[in-house]
Amino acid sequence: MIGLEQVYWLIGMMFIAIAVQSWRDRSHRKWLGNTAFWGLLGISFLFGTIIGSLANGILVLALVALAGSGATGLGSIRTTSAVARDARARRHGNWLFGPALLIPVIAIIGTFMLGRIQLWGFPLADPKETTLIALALGIAIALIAAMLWLRPSLHAPIEEARRLSDTIGWAAVLPQMLAALGAVFAVCGVGQAVGQIATTWLPLSHPLAAVAAYCIGMAFFTSVMGNAFAAFPVMTAAIGVPLIVEKFGGDPAIMGTIGMLSGFCGTLTTPMAANFNIVPAALLELPDRNGVIKVQIPTAIALLIGNIALMSFLVFRF
């Protein structure tokens, strides 16, 4: 049965290939740091379930040390010239988006179909992980289709993957680490601690005050952690469930839905959400790496106010 483990193997092999290409790039002064960083990340995906928690923890600390010491950087990438890319773009036109559009199409179809396919009485794919498996399958099929159609050199996908990874740098693994941090906070009881502080120092005797504290807290913790999914268990355990649901009788589904959207308001305002705010600025080579955040802040504030009003109106009516 195909599960997430096989998807991780695919990702791990890609990072190992990037590490090998970095090792071969001796003209780059940070070739050793790049090799170590992407190689260790590849090892974590390939053998993370085998090497155990302690080894994984040491591996993560090594990644942090490499990134924090500035040991990584953009290498010398073998790619086509801007003139050649422009000529190909003119020749193929909007059909160039075809392979990319295959990915969501296959992901949607696979989400509904993979769980139903059986071989010898067993499901082909893990029914609980069909979406992620279908997404990985879509990426693989799209890559094969692009290679057969455009016929680039065989090393082009790895070189372009290396170029993208080196450009993004350590920020590529930040979402994973922040999500793990949220899980650690939940296990350590940070939600309960925040709840005690909130109920002691904030006037939460009125439903509107509880809703405002929950939504603002979701936005704040997301801005600190960079991930609304990491902030959600903390704020829901602190304010959402004990106050909005249990004390004032609010609907948990509405609370969770609008609460997550409130968390995304914090995503718009923080460099910690690197995959949303820092990576685009790096890929577009913007002179101000925080330019995306500065533009998004007014929208985040307006959306947060709207979420507070919407939750106050809906959460206690159903």
C-alpha cells in the first residue's frame, strides 16, 4: 500500500540529488554547506522513521546550525539564458502552463479515486492520505509530461530544483519546523497556560470579549509561529473550547473555521511565514524582502476586524 512514507522517499531522493549537484559545484565557496544542508534534509525524509527521535533531533539542530552560521548560499546553476527562455516561451505560449495544471487536476481526481482502487483485496493507497499521495503523483506525472514534451537535458529538473532550493534557502524547511513547534507547545500545555493568563488578566466575562481575544490571539500566535496550524491548538485549548464553546455555548465548527481565518491574518504580517512572504520576494528578486508584508498589513487588519464581527454574529446562533 502506498502511504506517506513513499512520498517522503520521493522527496528525500530529490534533496539527495540536489546535495550531489551541490557537491560537484566546487566553484561555489559555500558548496560544502549546501551539500551538508540538503543532504541532511534528504536523509531526514528517507530514513526519518528508522533513525529515531534523538537522531532526528540532532539532525534538525545541525540544519539550524548550518543555516544560522550562513554556511549555505546560491550556487552556480547551469541553466538556459534569458534569451533562450524568452524564445521558448514565445514558441509554446500559454501551453507551458499545461504540465503545471496537471498537478491540481490529478490531485483532485486522485483524492476521490485512489482510496477506491484495490489490488488483491487491499487498497492501493492509504485512504487517510489520498490527497497528499495524489499530489505527489500529480507532480511526478507533470514532470514526466514536461520532459517528454519539451525534451530538456536530463539534469535540467535537478538543476532547476537546486536553483529554487538554493534561492529559498533555509526558509524551505521553516514551515515544517514551525508546525512541529506547534505540536510541542500543545503537548507541553502552553494552551492551558495561555488560558490561565487570559482569564486572569482579560475581561472575558462577555461572549464578544472572548471572541475578540480568540481571534486576536490566533492572529498574534500565528505571527509569532508563522503557521496558523501551529497556533490553532494553543489558542483553541486556551480560549476557544473553555470559553466560546463550553461557557457561552458557541458552535465549535464555526469557531474553528473563522478562528483559522483569523490566524491567516497573522500569516500576512510576519516574516516567519516564509513560504508566503519571504520566498516570493526572494524568487521575484524584490529589493525589499519585507515588501510583501508591508503591502499585506492593511488587508490583514481589516480582515481580522471582519472575522471578529462575523464570529460574534454567527458562532452563538447555531
